[in-house]
Amino acid sequence: MSDVISVIKRQSGLKYASIDNDEMENFSSDEDVPMVDIDGKSNGGKRNEAAAGEIVTPGELITEDPIWMRGHGTYFLENSTYSSAAGTISRVNRLLSVIPLKGRYTPETGDHIVGRITDVGNKRWKVDIGGKQHAVLMLGSVNLPGGILRRKSESDELQMRTFLKEGDVLNAEVQSLFQDGSASLHTRSLKYGKLRDGLLIQVPSSLVVRSKNHTHNLPGNVTVLLGVNGFIWLRKTSKMDVARETPSAGPASDISEGPTGAKSLNPTNSVSITRLEEESSWKIYSDKNDPSITPSIRQNISRYANVIKALAFCEIGLTHERIVIGYEASIAYSNIGELIEREVMESIGDDVINIEKMRGNGATE
Amino acid sequence: MSRFEIYSPEGLRLDGRRWNEVRRFECSINTHAHAADGSSYLEQGNNKIITLVKGPKEPSLRSQANSLKATMDVSVNITRFSKFERSAISHKNERRVLEIQTALLRTFEKNIMLHLYPRTQISIQVHILQQDGGMFASLINGITLALIDAGIAMYDYVSGISIGLFDTTPLLDVNTLEENAMSTVTLGVIGKSEKLSLLSVEDKIPLDRLESVLAIGIAGAHRLRDLMDEELRKHAHKRVIKASTK
Amino acid sequence: MAKEIITPVAESKFILDALKENQRLDGRSFDKFRDVDISFGKEYGDATVTLGKTKVQCRVSCSITQPYEDRPFEGLFIISTEMSPMAGPQFENGSNTGDDEVLCSRIIEKAIRRSGALDVEGLCIVAGSKCWAIRADVHVLDCDGGIIDASCLAVICALLHFRKPDVSILGEQVTVHPINEREPVALGILHIPICVTFSFFNPQDVEENIKGAGNNEIAIIDATLKEESLRDGVLTVTLNKNREVVQVSKAGGLPMDALSLMDCCHKAYDITERITDQILALIKEDSQKRNKFAQILSSENAR
């Protein structure tokens, strides 16, 4: 055990007045051992003010100025505000908070999320959205077969499992939040609902940034749904996806508005959403995957999945562009399985950042 | 083992440390990113400990949900191969282990802001891969790191340390040989304060010596807190740099 | 400890407010240990300790058995703590694996067995093949707080009171003499550990407790059941008259200033001193009573 590297503790005078530390002092003064001094930057208690963006750890004094409102990640005693998490300081107007480096997804109203049904209950489904608590999806917040304006009947309550059952994956929007921070979801739009024809991957929710659009059609006939909660669904691009993409530049892109929005879709579009909706009817809750998924599409999907895993490994935020760049960079590796080897993941991560810098949009976001 | 060897007249201990030196302390966090929300790997001397924190998450049983605060559970797994000789029996239901679990639970219950996470569960799992004295103290350090890694709101660090008393000399951060040869005290210290969340003395110690043992223990715990803080900041710094390249 | 006892919110607030004003429900001061009442049974090794309304009985028994292979010169000593629903609704029948039950039996174990209060080497009859096995069964008869303190007292009193039958060894032959034949022998008790439990309350916010410099936490000695169910932290100190700390257990709970804890230890020492004297006096009194009886008997025989 002689190989134990010891770190020497500076015996900086015991703080108790009543201690008989005669012999202790003798020790520390007689044997003046070299001291390893590493606590240069970590003595949080001595600074008066920590700047925004600076890293703080639990128990650290952030400020003694009482003008700040104390937000998340802080606690206070009289005038002093302390951090309760390891993270960076954020100051927005008068609000002082600490953004933790890591943590579970915290739902916010309007978030586009992907979740998994865990429980079918009384007029509601429980959905695992990777948050602190499961979210609730009320029977009244989903579209049921046979038209949007249909009333929910008792028979619907009895056959909830025929719509969504345990293990089903769906995308939805956070409708509202409860007092305790848990979310209530809705799928009252055609872009939400049960997911098929693909696979689910999970990344830390901090890597997906809230933006206007979370559904992207990617090269290779693959569509990605980037849930804000870090659940990502990759699937074969469907007719609906194509339809959604085409008018996206036009003024009527807000299909999420429901039936009216759907009707106002670009009439030149070959497939009308309303017609699709009528056609789908029961099909929106079908468990059958599209039979026409070719092996090459399957390979593309897994390639994207591994690219996303690589980006997540490098802790690079996920955007549409980056996934595409990553995909292009990954073509160099013919074997898809190779992509999740450590070195390859690192190299893809570097490639993505470099290419993005070259294109000149690296600094944004 | 004769008492002479434990602490030589020159002031050296069995492993060459002096009375006031802590052992090698290395830790890393976020070691099991896929398996848990927070994780840490800690080496304190020859103690090797993996800690996983899962949660706050939906309680596995509805009866565990508390509408006012999070519920917590701690499970300690002392592997059979953690000591020099492989133990023939599992340690799972030993009273000693149950006691340690309860003590850890009660230590962290008061330090985590449980009221922020109603109706959720935080479960802590500790796996001891190797033990070499002062295990209880190392568990505290491992859990503190993993909880911070999980982003769970805490009032302050809790750092654990064990101190032995050799004759009249307190020895900081004891190893197994020292632990078996003399009385030891285990402390759980809150941050940089002199507040003790945990205090455990299992063998006889003169009442009048206890105070000096506590004093050196608190100083040692502060040192460990700094070492943990340093590692955490290093890690945080890396993450922030990465995030800024986004 | 009181898992299933739910104190009404208003009542708990009342108790806490009273504590903030230096008042306890039973009128005791914060550092007053309840009066200890110890009674011994007819037979050797039967002690009942009453601490307020808490009542604990301990019965010590012995048998001859084989020592452990790795410790051929030592006898066996087992303490078993039994908490049945008789003591209160918070205890479950048969399962002693609740957090508090485990902590309680571990503390008693550490305070008495691990600290070497009983001289186990004196229990050896024939090295490696025969030794005494001493068993202390603790039964909590009624619970109003302070179970650990009372149980520890009960065990140590019963051990002091116990007499094991005398044996004589002739080669490999061991003869046990019934107690009515030969005067039984007392156990070798090396020191008398006394447990004192402190309960901590936080009269202020958690932030003040963690970061404040006030150290205004309240520490009371020997809490009743109601106080126990409301406390934020607990410390059990075991000491003996030789100014030795036998065991200290503060398993988490409210963080307390180190100096306040030291203060608790010193307070506990005063109580330890007093109770030790009380126990020794009672034991002496009891043995004198029995001796007097024996003297009358012997005088009758002489006649």
C-alpha cells in the first residue's frame, strides 16, 4: 500500500476555541510537510458575486445582494443567495437562477414531445415522457376515429386499449401543466398521434432545443421527430410527411390549427390532408407498419439512429442541419454498426462541428 | 499486529502517511450516463465505489408517492469480492447493511430539497467493488457526487470521513488495518460548515479525546469537499465548453 | 419510531411552539432524564426498567454449548430485541426489519456486546468444546419513547443481576451444580454502558440550519413518544463511568453543530454517572435481600 498517493491536508488551525490542540500544533509545526494547494478556484464562500454564466456548485454563495429574485436552483437565507445545483448562473432581468448541467426533462406548455404509453387508466393514459413524472393524456384530448368533432361516448372509454395501449409510442403537445409540474398532453392535431414505421431513440433532453418545427424530412426517405423531451422517432417518410413539407414555405403552414388549418392547405398539393384524414379514420390507431419499407430505408433509419447516438455521445445539440451533416459524414463508413464505436463517434462529432463552422453558421444558436 | 506498527514514533503510518493526511482521492461523475440520471465512481484509498442515482422518477408503486415531497430509497450492495477473502455469504440482509442504508437515507433526506419533487421517487444504488476501511464515509462521498450529477437540488455537499484514535493521536482517513486496530469515528459533514449530519462511533473512545477527533475530522471532510468540488467544476467546465460549441 | 401514529397538525404545531418557548408537554426541562425505576424479578437475571410510561423487560438465560471454532476461548452472548404490537401500534408483529427496529437493536448490540461489557472469556468452560451461551431477551412492554435507553438499561441490569450455575471440571467431566445445591456465580461485567438519547428539533427554516451561524437547534433529552414522532434528528450516546464513549449514533437527520454534539455528550456523562450509581445501589440492595434470606436458611440448617 505504499503506492497510495497522499494528499496533504493543511492543518489550518482548528476552529474550536476549547480544543486542546497542543500536540496537534506540535505535529503541524514540527513536520512541515509540502502542501498540495488545489483549492485556489474552488473556495466559493469567499467571493461576493458570481458572474452570469459562471459555474457554481451546491452550497456556494452566489450573491449577497438582496435585489435579486431567486429562481430555480437557488435558495436563500436573509440577503445571501446560494446555489442548490451544479450548473451555470443565469440572470434574466432581476431573476437569478442556476441552470443545472443535467437533469430530467421539465415539460413546458406547447412542447412537442414523443412519449410512450405506460398505463391505461380511467379516461386517461399515462405517458412516459422522460420527465420526473409521467404525463397524462386524457381521452378527451385525442382525436378519435370518425371525425374530429365526434363526441366521446362510454363505449370509447371501454375500448381505450384499442386506440392506445401500453408500449405504444406517440407524439403529442404539452397542453397544460399541473400544480406539481407534471404535464397534460393532447394530440388534437393530425401531426400528433401514434407513431409507426420506425424506431425510438433517447438522448438527454438538453440536446434538443425548442424550435418552431420539430419534424424534419431527411435525405434517404427518412423523417425525424425531435421530441423536446429527448425522445426521437425516426421513420420512413410517409405521404403525410411529404404533404406537410411542400407547403411549409407558404403562409398556410400551420396545420396544427386543426381542421381549418388543414383545409386551407395549398390546393395545388396532390394529397389533401382532409382526405387523408378521412381515409385514415381507424388507421391512425393501427398497429401495422407500412409493408413497403425497403431494406435500404431500414438501413438509412439505423444509420440516422447511430448518427444521432454519435452526436449525443459528443453532447452536440441536435438540429435538422446537423443530423444531415452527420449523415453525410457517416457515409464514409459503409458498415452502420461501426458508427457507434467510440473513435468513430468522436470523429463524426468533430466533422459535424467543423463542417458547420465552414458553412458559417456554427456560431449561431 | 503490534500497536507499534500502526503509528511509528517518527509519525508515519502503515502506508507512509502522516496523521493528518487523507488517502488518494479520485472521483469522476457521469460514469453511467445511460443507466442512471446521476452516477459517480469514487476511489478513496483502495475503496472503490460506484453510485447510481435514478430519479426523480415516477414511483414504481403508487403507494410510494407522497404528494408533498419525493420519496427516497437507498440500497447498498457490498459485493462478495470486495474484501481480500471472498465472503461466503451475501451481505444483502445483514443488519449492519440495513443500518448503513437507513443512516444514509436519513443523512440525505435532510440535505436534498425533496419538497421540489412531489410524487416522485429518487432511488440511490451503491455498489462497493472494493473496500479498505472507512467504507461508510466513502459511501457518503459517492452519493453526494452522484446526486449532484443527477441535477437534484441539494442544500450543500455532504462529505464523509473516518478518523481513528491511536492512543492520543487522531489519524485521519483510516484504512482497514488501522480500522481493525483502533477505535474509529465516522462523520458526515455539511459543506464547509461544522455541522454534522452523521456521527457514528462504534468503539470505545475517551470522552475527552472525542472533541479533538471531531475537529480533525471536520477539517479532513472540508478537504474532501474541496477535492470533490474541484472534480465537479472540471467536469462542469468541460460540459459548458461543449455546450458553447453548439 | 412512530410510523403509524399520526399526530394532528395542530397538536404538532403546539408541541413545537412550546419547545421554542423552552416548554415540554410533561413539564420537564430540556436536559432532564425521566426517573428510572428498576425492579428485579424473583429469579436471577430478570429486570424490568420503567422510564416514564416506557416499560422494558429483559430476561437473561444461559445454556451450555460449543464455542465458535475461530474463538475457542470465548463464550457466546446474544441479545435479541423483541418489539411486538404490545408496545404500540407502530410495531409490526414478527418483522423486526423496520428502519427503527434495526437501528435500535444495532445500537443496543454495539453498546453492550461490541463494547465488551460482558466478559465472554469468563464464559469458557472447556476450551474449544464447552462454554456458556448467555442470551438476553429484551421485550418492550410499553412504549412512550426512549426505547433504546430503557432497553440498554434493562439488559445491563439483568446481566448484573444474573447468576449462572456453578460448574466443576474433572478432566473432561463437567458437572453443573443446580443453584439450590451450590451458590451460583455472577457474570463478569467489565463496564456499565448507559445510553442517553437526544432528540433535535429545528425551530427555524432549513436554510438557517444549513447556512446560518445561529445554532439555534433545540436538543432535548429522553423524548416521549409524541416528541419522537415530531423530531428532526436523533443522537444516541452511550457512555460509561470511566469517561469512555462506548458508542455514538447519529444516523443522519438534522445537521447539528459539532460543539453542540459535544455538549450533548458531556450532559450524557452526568446522567450516566447518576444512573450507574443508582443501578449499583439497587443491585447491592437486591443481593443483600437474598443473602439475608440465605442467612436465615443457613442458621436454620445449623440448628
